[in-house]
Amino acid sequence: MTLPGSLHDLLTAFGPSGVEREAAAVWQAAAREFTEDVHGDVTGSSTARVSGKSGGPTLAIVGHIDEIGLIVTHVDDDGFLWFAGVGGWDPQILIGQRIVLKTREATLRGVVGKKPIHLLDSDEREKAPKLKDLHIDIGAKDGDDARSRVRVGDVAVIDAQPFELAAGRWAGRAMDDRLGAWIALEAARLVAKAGGAAGDVVAVASADEENSSAGAVTSAYALKPDLAIAVDVTHATDAPNIDKRQEGEHGLGSGPVIARGTSLHPLIADRLIEAADAEGIAYSLEAAGRGTFTDADPIHVTRAGVPTGLLGVPLRYMHSPVEVMQLSDVEQCAKLLAAFALRLPADVSFVR
């Protein structure tokens, strides 16, 4: 089983929060294969619109295209780079990783290092490392050499390509949330292939979700959608040591995860469930008692309020270089969203 070409290209593109241009270009190129109405904006977000047939509601399907990364904060006199996180990191995951660093003139490779275990005091061995204990080594001879190549504020991502595991499962970086950005795109493509829905369907690859959800805020404000569905990853609960009583039951291969909760519109969840049942798509439910910690949160309070839903893709080892997903879950999410859009009547109301 191979990854769709556009998904592979997205998963291998460089695009940490605030520097999404390369990933956005890949997304926009794929979008132009089925619609000419493709645009980028000043935040780094992209949209692809499939026009509706009968004046129905405008549906925005939003997946964020940024990934977590690293940002250089200091270059020392020995040539080592010190950094902070772009998005949330478990520092233990970074130790020993290879990284790709983009500068104004070149793409550099480096490694994340720390003091070797042999040199750690006994009390240091018992403590979890912090980001401030780690550094990047690009092989520079000294500080002048490093500073001739790198500036403070340059950003990096983990150097990890997607690879196939067993049973149609794939591992790699940036699946949070290039999967959602691809699903939004694929759902719009399926709607276009079917001849269009009653109203416009706008796929959105939003920027900067890992820090501020800025792209979701500005996109929702600009588009003025009648309803929106955010697509993001959610924790696969078939991995060890996860409490299903708190996180729900949705493992790899269980299909889309339909969220229900206080910030989400109940009629959208109901219509997603109805579409899944009608299409024979397996799904599970997830509860969000407060915020969802996704782009759905700012979207639903944009302007006078946007009826908003949330669809999740089960994912293991989130925010790591080896995030694991099942391809069938990704494909079924896109099919469900397309079915939802095509079943949406022109006169639908979300007033409650």
C-alpha cells in the first residue's frame, strides 16, 4: 500500500508554524488539479473552493498545515546552536534526532545533542532533560563559522521521512496535522468529482495552529462560512498506558472520530453520524467537555459565531518523529466529509 502522492509530498515538506510556505505550495498545487479557485493569504493559510450548485450554505473544512519545530535562540562561540520549541515538545524525544535547518541561503543538517550519559552525575541521571539542556550541532568549526551560516530565528524540523509499517499503517513526522490538511483537500476533490454540493465547499489549510490558531481565526473571519468542520488528529487509544475511560475508545483502523462537546454544534455531529451510517463508514465518538484544543475552538466564536464540528484521525505518539496512523482512517475521514457536504440541503438551519 502506497501513500497518495499529494499526501506523501505534504508529509515530507518543510513547514513549522510561521514558516509554512513550502507545505502550502504543495497543498495549493494539489488543489489546482480540481479547482482554479485557490488562494493563499498573509498568515500562510491556503483555501481551495468548489462552487455550489444551488445557493446552499458555505462549508469550510479546516486542517492545519503547520508542524512543530525548533527555533534558534543563540549561537555560542564554540559553534553550537541553542533553541526553543515551536509548538509543544517532550524534550526526551529530541535527544539524538537528526534535524533539517532552513537558513536564508541554504538547507543545513544537524543533530540534537546533550551531555553523554557517561558524564552525567548520579542526580542528573534521575532528572528528565529540559529543552535548555539540549543543543544543535551542525558541525561548525567555531562560533564565527556557525554564525556565518545560521541566524537567530532560523527554524528547523526533525529529519524524518514517512515509512510503512504493517497492516496499512505509516509512521513519520508532521502527521499532526498534514493529515487534516490533506483530508480537507481530498474531501473537496471528492465533492468536485461528484459535481458539487448545494453550497460552496472550501478546503482550508490553516497556519500556525500549534501556537495560536491564527490561520483558523483569519480564515474563518475572511470566508464567513455558514458552518465549519475542523479536521485534526486525536490520540489513538489502543496504545499502551492510555486510559480509555478518560480518552474514549478509538484505535487505529476504527475510522473517523466524531467529536461531541460544549464548543461544538450538536447538529453537525448528528449529521456526520447520519452520513457515516448512510455510507457504511465505521466511526467512533469522542467527548470534549470544555475546549477541543484544535482550530474548532476559535472558529466557533468568529464574528457572530460559526456552527462548528470536529473530526479526528486516530494517531499514536503525537508530537514525535514517529507519529503512527492507519491510511484507511485518513481516507474514510475524507469520504465522510464529502458525503456530509453532498447531503447538506440548501435550506439547512443550525439555529438552536
